[in-house]
Amino acid sequence: MSCRYLALDLGAETGRAILAHLNGHKLELTHLNRFSNTPVRLPTGVYWDTLRLFHEICESIGAAARTTDEIDGIAVDTWGVDFGLLTAQGSLLENPRHYRDPRTQGIPDQVFKTVSRAEIFRQTGIQFMDINSLYQLYAMQQNSPELLNCASKLLFMPDLFNYFLTGSFASERTIASTSQFYDPLKACFATDMLRKIGIHAGFLPELVDPGTELGPVLPAVSDLCGLKHDTQVYATASHDTASAIAAVPASSNQQWCYISSGTWSLMGVELEQPIINDASLQANFTNELGVEHTIRFLKNIPGLWILQECRRAWAMEGKEFSYLELMELAEAAKPSATELDLNQFSSPGNYPERIREYCRETAQEVPDDPGSTVRIVLKSLATRYKEVLELLEQLTGRQIEVIHIVGGGSRNKLLNQLAADVTGRRVIAGPAEATAVGNALAQAMGAGKIGSLEELRAVVRQSFEMEEYQPGKAG
């Protein structure tokens, strides 16, 4: 068995195209393209540069076609919650908004006047965040109802790119489950809840499972990319976190949790059934779908976004740091007792100054250079991991033995060690490209080349080296 799958992984900061060669039970990755994903700020709001992203997708497919004669599948994964609306003729009504667009601030409280917080959670099991698709739709209904009235289809971001590639209207379940209008118990959209808040559900597409064949690439796209006309596009685990968690190299005899570490840190466990009760509502945990109808019971934690914003602010001051340079500075900085409330850092801004201001207001030691600032950010993140770990154990009744950290943040050795030190648990880091790995192997499952999620994870363990961190090493 030798197959090649193109994984198109679009994160909130960068996109990447990776060609995955599956030979027996060994997977090898070839990096083909990497591109920035920079939002566009207009007087009317913050938008994704969607057409530029699709251009990069086509460039990536072209690079894959030049690399190999055979591509057995193509799939796209992206971040959650955001979507595009299409006319009956298939044109975008508006460029999709960025989840950090301010239009949803305060919107949840308006929705709760019609449908209670408890009722929304009972039907969806999803944590409450202003950015959720539910509140984006409600904000549109209040501010631009004409757009909703003209909408024929709503497609989440990976579904939208799949439509551009194939002409197929479908919504993959793992991405749909991030919306807060998907019911994980009934396995369908919560259309009655939408109607209660005045939003018609006629524009919601058919739901499909990870691994579903959507059809071949459109001839126009194939010709543009130099690709064979019969190349199949799959709906992978289209939410990037779902793909990343599928690729966690855990074995079934461990009691484990995961952290998908990137712009956000998504920390949780994998379950067979959602946990939808007063305790999980109070803790604001979420029940999103995974591969093989598993539940990703997790909490969103502000992740390396804070470090990204610091780096951007320093660059504007003329201080260009690579992430490697920042880690070296942080490792050299002395440990500090200062800790940040990460929830205070959710909107863009001059984060080095905001961190200093926060420290002064909370009477803590104020960092005076980039190295100490980064170390405080990473220590604060590790402390948040410990808090969420304790909640996970309470809510699930499990005693977690090991923390698997996957995704780009798994390369951050200092953060991994701090996580082990602060939580007191063994940490296993890698693979860094877990999302692309899960994307490709979910395609292989859909094609019948891999038989189960357990087999998928065995392929990951055989294909990639992991790093292990024991508590008490950072100093």
C-alpha cells in the first residue's frame, strides 16, 4: 500500500501544504508550501483574505502536482466557527469575517434574552465565547439582515474551500460542531433553536462525516493547477483541532489528555459521549466532534496568540525576533512569580506594554525585556494548563497520567518543560505537524487504507519521534 495525500492546513496565523506519503504503516511528510494568513482590517470590520487563501491553496495543489504523478486525495482543514454565505448562484455574499471582529461583543447576552444559556448548552454542549458562529449569525441578523435574507448556503471555512474546489455543498461534522448550533446527541443542526432567535435554517447544508469523498477537483481548478481531472477531494476532520487530536500518538492503555498547542491551546480528553450537565456548563467546557464520532471534551485557552502579538509589537519597534530567538531569551531569563490572567489578553494590541501595565495594576514584578516577558507568558500558560487539568479530572472522574502536546507549539521546549513542572505530569510532545498528519490519515481512513482511529494512531507512533519531559527540570 503506497498512497499520497495532500493536506492543506490553514491555521489562524499561517497556512501550509504537506504531501503525506503513506507506505504500509509508515507516513512521511514533504513540506510543499507555507504562506501567511493575515486578516484584512477595513472600516467595516475584520475579514479573512479568503480569495488570497484560495489562491494559495491552488498554488499548493500545483506544487503537489509537480512533485508527484499520483495524488490520491486532497483535503482542507481550518480554524473553527467562521463561515461564508453564498447566493443561489454560488457567489460569496460578503468576504467571511474574522472571529476577532468586534461585532459579536455583548451579543451572547442579547441571545440569552430569547434562549437561555442553559438551554443553548443543553442542545449543543458548546462553551460560550463571543466568537461562536451562533453569535456571528445573530450579529448579522441585527446589523445586516439583508445578507441573511439573500443567503442560499452557509459554509464553514473548510467547507467553503471544498466548494471552491469541487462545487460540492456539504458541511463536515467536526467543523459544524464548533458553531454552537449543532446538537451532538441528535447528530444534526439545532434548527429549532436558530428559529427561536429569528434565524431561518434553510441555508444549512448536508452534514457529512470525516473521510467522506466530496468528488473530483473541478476541471477549471485542475487545469489551473496542472492536476489530473479525477483527483478526489475529501472532507477530512475539517476542524484543525479535530485533525490534530486524531493524530495524538496515545495508546489505549494510557489515561491521557491532550493539548493542541498553537494560536489557541485546546486542552481536553477524548470521550465516547458528550458531558452536558450543570458542572460542565459552569466550567464552560465544550463538546466538539472528532474522528469516529468521538467527543473532544475540551476547553479553549488563549495560547501562543499572546506571544504572537508581543512579537508583532516588537517588530513595529524595529526589533525583529524569530520564535527561536525569543525562546533562547526566555530560557536565559530568571524565573519569575508573576502570572497573567490570560483572559485579559484576547483583543489585538501592544501586548508588551499591556503586560507591563497588568503587572503594575496587580502589584507583581514587571518584566523589563523580551526574554522575561516571554517567560512570564509561558509560565502563565502552564499555570492555566494545571487549572484546566484539575477541572478535567473532576468533570470526567479520570486521573490523567500523561499530557500529549501536539501541533506547532509542541516545538516550544521551554513551554513543554514548564507544563510538566507546573502540572506534575509527564509530557509527551509531538508530532508538530499533527494537524496535517491527522488530515492526511483521515483521508486514508475514508479511502479504506486505514481501518480505525486506533490504527491511525499506531501509524503516528511508528512514523514520528516524540520528546518526553519529566517534572522538575526547568529550574
